[in-house]
Amino acid sequence: MANAPRIVPTLLSLEDALLALDSTPDRCALLDSEGRIARVNLPWTREPRSGALFGAASLGVGIHYLAACAGAAIGGNRRAGTMHAQLKRVLDGEVERVRLDFERPCAKGGVDTTTVTIERVLSEEGDHVLVSFATKGVYVAQPTSIPEAGFAVPSGARIERLATALDSLSTHAAILDPLGRIVAVNAAWRHFSAANGGRDARTNEGASYLAVCHRATQRGDQRARIFGDGLKAVLRGERHTFHVDCRMGGRGEAPRRYRGRVTALALESGRFALVTYTELAASAPAQSPSAQSVSAPDPSAQSPSTQSHSAQSPPTQGHSTQASPTQLSTRAKAA
């Protein structure tokens, strides 16, 4: 975030897209390079007509989605015609991502808006396309408190302003999009990543934090599985916040005690999640019995035998522990 924040997310790999399908409340379908549905998630199966854009009874695996759009468009469905044109642009490689807002009158008055995102997914076996219908009401519009760091994020805040404000904190912070991609990190996060050999592709903007947790879990770290499960619960809207205590240390440093937290954000531009790691004082009270003390996953680790399962964020010097009041709502007392 020291530079202009990269709010537009980078493209997902096929592996990351498959992880995201199971971690979002949005209705999602993964299409192959020809426009056929290769995989759908559970929310999609609960709403087979995908926002009532089409008249088909079912749009499941194996259906040629591009052809379904064309057929509905020929029948006079203008929204399906728009979907067909934009989906074809992505499939043909003209653009990497398209966002569409479809409006329709509500029965009780007013207008209901359905947001659809179409984006290319990278794969060695041929690029795929992810179609996502945003689900409304997942995150309650409320201030997001980070008690260990002593600040709160107002509901409806602009993500660019938040990204800039977080740079003034010693708390290590990353903003994730609804699919678990890191769209911005602060200076403290980035500094530790660089100091410990982290690669931008795996630790900073564009990386899937879901994949970070998944890879550590595959190496046998069940503590990373717990952290990843909490992250998924927040992304799906099942919890507003989740936290665990962990011990982290950089190269040549003694491990120190941190609290890792994932918190839902209802910002002006939509749903996001904030991942923070805050160092706890030696006298800080223990967390509640229902919480779990785990280690956070370390994407910069080179081999299972040398992993410390850090989350790229031990403390750095020269950063204030509180943001400007004009940028973030602050709390005088940390929990």
C-alpha cells in the first residue's frame, strides 16, 4: 500500500478458482475454453437459473453456457444477449474481466440490481472462465473493529482510502476480495515478506490466501487448516470475524505472540475481508476457551522441515500503531 494500491485483482489460477468456488456465497460456474460448464458450486445449484436471466430449467455441469445465452437472447431476453456478448469477449481473449449490473423493478417498488462478474482463469490445460453472480446481504453493514490494533473501519468506507490508512499501522494487514485474493497489503506485511524471502506472486497482491492455507494444510499442518476454515467461514458470511493466537518469528528471530484475525468488510465498492496480525503484549489476556491457538501459514517457506508457518507479518519498526482519525475510526482502548 506504500504505492498506489492494486485494487483490481489479478487473474486466478485454475487451482485457486476451484478453492474459491467452495469458499464464496456467490453463485459461481467454471466454464471450459469453449463455454461449457465444467463445475458449479453449491449456491449455483440452489439457484439453477442463475438470477433468472434464462428460461432454462437447469444450467448444470455439461451445459453449453454460451449457447444457452445465445438461445435466450434469440428469444428476446436482452440481459442474456448482453451476457452472451461479454462472455464471448472473455472467451476470445479480448478482455480479461467484465462486470455487469442488471437492474429490474422490484415487486415492492424500487430497483433490484444483480451484479455478474465474468473473468478469465489461467490454466496450463487451456484457460477457463469463471462466472459469478453476487449474493446480496452476506455482510451486515457495520463498523469493523480490530480490537488488538485499536481501530475500526467504518461501514461503506472507500477501499483506496482504507488501503492508504493501513500503511500507518504496525499491525500487518491484507485486504482480500470475495474469492480470497489479496488485493492490497500494508508496508508491515510487505516488509516481512521481503525480509524472509517471500515472493510477490505467493505472498502479496494477486496471491490467493485461501491457496496459502491450503498448501500448508496439504503439507500436513492441521493448524493452517483451522485458520483456513475460519477464513472460509468469514468469506461465506457465516461469521463476521474469526481470530486465533499464534507464534511467529522472522529469520534469526525468536518467535513472538500474535493474534491473527479475519474480519468481514462491507465497503463502498462491495464485500471484502481484512486479514490482520497484531503482536500481543506479554501481559495480554489469553483468548476465550472457544478460540484456538494455532500457527498461521507461511507461503514463503521453502520446505516442510524449515517452515515456521508465519503469515508474512512480524513487527517492523517506524510505524505508528494508530492511523489518522481522518482515515480510520480509532478506539482508545484495545481489547
